[in-house]
Amino acid sequence: MLRIHFTSEDLARTRVAATIGVAAETYYSLELLRGGRDHPHFRSWWSAVAGRMGADTRPLTSLLPVRGPGLDLLALMGEAPSVEHAVDNLLHVPTARLRREFEGLDFHPGHLPWARRVSEGDSEARKELAQAVRACHRLTVAPYWDSARSELAALSTRYANLILEGGMDLLLRSLCAPLVRWRPPVLEAPYPRRTEVRLQGRGLIITPRIFSTRAVNFLWDPLDAAQPPRLTVPALRGPLTGGGLAEPVGSVGRNLESLLGRTRAAALHVTAEGCTTTELAHRLDVSAAAASQHATVLRNTGLITTSRRGGSVLHLITPLGLALLKTGTPAQP
């Protein structure tokens, strides 16, 4: 049983995030390959992916521990929804942080030399690991991301609406019921071992997650006690399926541009991957002010959501926006 104790300050600081990031989802997908074969939501995915791991993915798969906790790619690579953004974070993470992350992990003896090279900040090893993250993401996540993204957006939107209707109390009462129970000031959830958590004013980040078979997962960074812990909840309501957005079809794509305008239609396409205002401006080749204006119009019409991340904001497409894109993909920016 997991029991999370809230104070009034914790409730005020608790928030919903749209995603744990593409790097963490990629790593959890590899963990799921070890034991998700018979789960109904992942049976088809497992059959399609399991036999395709190869030399290009091995630098990451070899870092899966024999037992116990694994690497915290969320801490090392951030919650970026773009794999290139996440890889850039990995290439620039301080070596001291990388070394501390590897301490105490139970790697297979044959993989220890490789793990040591990565943990000591060897530049070539770090680049090889970055390439492996890309390769694993390309195999296990990317072909399914359109379907997954729709589920993430739907659940994030539902949680946002619950907060608007009844505040954090209604959200916590509705969270994965009946498995998760809100008995103020304690949130209780099934867990492999009895764990008491006192948030101590940090609040909690509630995040939908794709690659998980458990009712909830509790994540925290023991190397950064100031960061709020994270409670991840399953986003899938059915089997994970592949397939992407429809290819542009003549007048359908043009009609979408006529409806939104060419630049705004391209902006909607960019937010399907998740982006900050700065990234949106770069992809559209416009000023930050213009990108912010386009995002505001899309948000006000319910096509995207915007949430603050420190000094920046993250824009994500909503189910309505995704449905609009599926009628015809606008021209790439």
C-alpha cells in the first residue's frame, strides 16, 4: 500500500503534467518488454516489437539492471516530448550527476565495463547511448505515438476539467477509482510494499503514462530532494495500436489550411509532438511573440493546452486538435 500524506501547501502545489517525456516512456517500454507479454493492452505491441531489438539498441538495453530500480531517464533527459530535445539533455547532463545515477544499480557483470564508461562521462559512450535511445524510441514508441498521444491528451484534458469543476479534491477523488482512494489528507494506492510518503510542502506531479501495467507508479529523484515526486497513472483505455496521422489528401489538407491559415495549421501540427513557445517559433520561423499569438488562438479554440514549466510553457494538442489533424495533415513548417 502506498500512502501519500498531503498538507494544504502540498495540495496548492500539486499539478497535472501532460507527459513524463519521451525518454522515460522509451525506457519503460524496454522494461515492459521483459514482462508485458500477456497484458491485453500490450500483447499486440509486444509481438510486433520484441524480436526487433538489435545492435543499435543494445547500448541502452544493456543498462537495464538485473533486479531492482533502473536508470532514471526522466531525471537525466527531462520530460521533453521530443526525442531530439531529450537526447540533447543527455549529452549535456553533468558527469557527476550521471555517475551518481549509476551508483548502486545492479547491472549484469558482462555489462559493467560499458556501464562504467557511460557513468564516467566518456564522450563517445555518451553519444552511443544517445543513438541507442533514438533507436529504441524509433522501434518501441514512435510507431505507436499518435495513438498514445491521443490517450495522453484525453486524460490530461479530463483531469484539467475535474480541477476546474471541483478543485484538487475532486481530481484526487476521481483518480483511478476505486483502486486509488482519497481519504483527506491521505491518498492511498496499491503498491508492492507499504510506503508512507510525506510531501513536505513540495506537492505532487500527477502524470499520465503509456508504458505501464500497474494502477499507479510512484517516482522520485533521491538525488534532488527539492523536486516534487511524481505519481504516474495509466493512460491507455484499450490495446496500444500503431498507425499515424493520415497523409494529406488534396483538398482536405488545403481545407484545413483555409480554416486555420497556413502558419496556424503548421503550428497545430508542431504541437502534436509537444513544444515550448521558443521551439514553436523556431519550427515556424516566426518571432516568439507571433508564436505565442498563434498558440493563444489555438488554445482559445480548444485545439491545444498550455501548461507552465519553470520559465517556459509547454503546448500540447488536445483530442479535438488531434481529430482535426487526422482529417488531413497540414504542410510541414
